Amino acid sequence: MSRDYVSHLECSYTGEIIEKGTPHTLSSVGKPILVKYDLDSIRKDVSRETIENSKELGFWRYAPLLPVSEPENRVSLGEVITPLIELFGSLSHLKSKPECVLVKDESRLPTGSFKARGLGLAVSMAKEFGFDQLAIPTNGNAGSALAAYAARAGMKSTVLCPDNTPIINTSETLAQGGDTFLVNGLIGDCGKIIGEGKESIGWFAVSTLKEPYRIEGKKTMGLELAEQLGWDLPDVIFYPTGGGTGLIGMWKAFHELLELGWIDCKLPRMVAVQSTGCAPIVKAWQDGVEHAEFWQNAKTEASGIRVPAAIGDFLILRAVRESNGFAIAVNDEHIMRSRDMIGKADGLLLCPEGAATFAAYEVALEQGLVSPSEKVVLFNTATGLKYPLPKVSKKLDKNMPFNPSFFR
Ligand SMILES: *Cc1c(COP(=O)(O)O)cnc(C)c1O
């Protein structure tokens, strides 16, 4: 099958219709562009069973709901359906007894983070448009995902990182072929440099929400969740929110599924989780405003959600409000304590961003924002192995007689 079901593109703010088939960045008013599908045709040609019987790897099983038209342009590194893992031990200390808390473990995707979904799609679209050079400004996981997928597609990738980006992220990017630069500035400064080179180098620039396709990749988290739960959805989703691509993407996915008639359940309440060290969306939600203010001196160990300004802020806030959800911030001490606890109690080494969703769930339960009977999904967005881990301090002397009291 060589076709796509994209009907057109649309400005997410004004609804202005934009023609498909050519590369785009932001809309004429400087807002993100969304991809729209001919859902009537999809409904006629494709069914839930078609999807369930698909032999495609991971998120490519949702190809009819994705913008890539030529199957040979799908760039793949062996994507998987990420598991939903129920928490048990981690819940035992809670006063109220939650009925069902699931972790959607995105760490198992190529490059160890869910950025693989968005960048896999963006690189595939770049291939479809005939680009061979891609560029991205990034704080971390997006850079390595771009580098890996670009390498796989035989394209060149240029990755500009603020010089305080965690070394593991810049190194993994370099190791997967990304031409990686440290910039003495913030992510916005990196984006500006890429903007200046777009014409002369011919870059396909893939900044968060500044092209229409990464969100389509992240959307597959919502599609996958629905299929995994038997075409049903949880009551509440806790999502670690930086640029918000995943939250916006899932909300978009749920509406497409509703319109297709593939689900008929109540939509989940969407909860945007941030760190108290960088919580612009939480502040905007509390203030009841449409756009978030720039967050000065953003600081958190959860680097994936260290995003002081999100261009899709109004879309995040819209999804949170429409879904009757909320936005909530937790401090880094609580985040790291949750990470350590879940590793020990359930054998799951979450990333700090993923651990933040647990910390937020804990606070929300206490405050009565969620009830223990609600089915909850927490998103673990990357592998915990990419972050600083506790050091082993206990020593054992091989020459000393065995002492059982050490090990009891
Ligand atoms: C990018 C990132 C996030 C934030 O994702 P958005 O969809 O842009 O909000 C969260 N966690 C990790 C590990 C990330 O790399």
C-alpha cells in the first residue's frame, strides 16, 4: 500500500488550512502545525482488526494514522510495543490503597527513550521529502534519537546542545553519528543558529513542535495504549511535561480514535507533571491563562522536563483543561526519592522524569485530586541508566574471614 490518509495540515491556533506534501515549519502566525487525516476513508479501509493483525514493528503498525506514504521511507530501528507494568511494592506504603497503577515503560524503545517515536517519524518524513541533512537543538534525548534514525537512513544529522547538557546524552549522540556541538547558551540560542543555517545548508530542522511530524510519532503512545487496554483507556494519565509533544499527541490520538469509532470510552484526565524547579505550565494552569510565561533559571535533574518555554503551551493547557485534568509540580528531592524507592520495591529503574509522575500521583492522591479507585497510567519516558546513579560504598576485604553479619 503506497498512500497516506493525510487530508491537509492545519494551524493549531487559527485553524488556517495548509497544503500537504511540502515541508513546513510553523504556521503563518508562528504556531505549531497539526496533521489532519481523512478519517472517513480510514474508517472504510482499515479496522481495529487490521491493526491488531499488523506485522509491522512497534508504532509502524499504526501507519494508516501516520503521514509517511511510502513504506520504504519508514526508518526503523526495531521499535517495540512498550509494556504496561503494574506497580505493587511501590504502592504498599500509601495510606489509600490504589487499585491499579500502570507504568508505560518507554525506556525500551531504540536509544532508550520515547524520543524515538517522534524522531523516527520526523526522519522518515525528511526522507520522503528528499532531505539528506537534519538539524536539532536539544537538551538531551532528542539529539541521540535524531542521530540514530538519521544514521539509519544514511542522512547527516547536526545536533546543537547547550553546554550544560548531560555528558551521557552528548556522547551517545556523537557515538551514533550526530555532528554534535556544545553551545554556550540555552536551547533557544541553539535553535536560532539552526534557523540561520536552514537556507544555506538545506537543513530539515526538527525542533519540538516547530515541524508537524514529531507529534504524529508521539501520538502513537495514545494509539498503543488504547490497543493494549483492549480499545479502552485509563481514567488518568500522568505525563512528565516539557515541550508537551506527547501529551498533545495523545490527546490528538484519542480524538482520532473516537472519530473512527475505534473507542467509545470516556477520555482520560490528562495530568501535566513538572518539577518545582521549572514549572511554567503548572503556573499557567493555576493562573487560568492560555499561555505560559518564560521560567527564569530553570533547574531540575529531570532534564527532559527542563523546558522554560513551550511553543505548544496553549495546546498542553487546552488538553489538560478539556480533559478535566490538572497540572502539578513536585520537587527534585521527592522525584529522586521516588526513583530510588520504585527501583527497590518493584525492580523498575525509572528516569527522573518518569519518577516525577509517581511523585505527582502520590501528592494528587493525598490531596484528593485522584481517587484510589481510578485506573492510572504513569509514563516512564526514558531509561534510568542515562542518569547519574547512586554509588556503591560498601567494601569487602577478600582476606578477611567470612562474616555472615555483613549480609543479614
Ligand atoms: C523530552 C522528554 C520529556 C518531555 O517530553 P515532551 O513530550 O516534549 O513534553 C520527558 N522525559 C524525557 C526523558 C524526555 O527526554
